[in-house]
Amino acid sequence: MLLTGSLFEVSSGRADRETVEVLLARPGARIERIVSTGQATPPGEWYDQSGDEWVALLAGRATLRWGDGSLTELAPGDWLLIPAHARHRVEATSVAPPCVWLAVHFAPASDRPEP
């Protein structure tokens, strides 16, 4: 079965809600497209994921805050690897244009067999 779609097509759905679309899921890996329109992680909440996450910002602008207080500004084309248990939060995302993210979740390096 052929799977296709557009990473850049943004529906006119609710702008007050971030949308997460699973593009592909396999044992040990998941690829998501996330569209943010001004959303941020709620105050006092942090992500502390059990797996690694590779994320690319395809459109818009975003700011991530790390557990040590440092910030990372992201522009279109920027990508980063968030290691498992790296405490972080989304501090801000642009509204116009919306942020379009591509996220790949997978087991942390210590859980993967050596090549």
C-alpha cells in the first residue's frame, strides 16, 4: 500500500489546538507531523521522554527551554536531537505562519544494538 501526504498542508481546523498526526508507526519508531499555532507547554509542565526524539522545524518559528534554563530558537530548516530524559518544554511557537514540525521518536541509543 502506498502512503502519501503533504507535510505543508495546514487545515483550517481549530487554531487554539495543536494537532499531532502520526505519519508512520513501527515497532520502536514513530514519525509525527505536528502543527502548532501559538501553543506552548503549560506553565510548570516539562517533557521528560523515555525515548530519543529527532525534530525538524519545517515552517514557522519556535523556542524550546531546557531544564537548565537555556533556550534554543528554531527557524525553518533547523533540526535537533533531544536525548531521552532531556527535560524540556516548548516556550513559544509562531501563529502566522504556523509551526510545522516533523518528529521522529525512537529508542534511546543505549537501547539500540550496535551496527
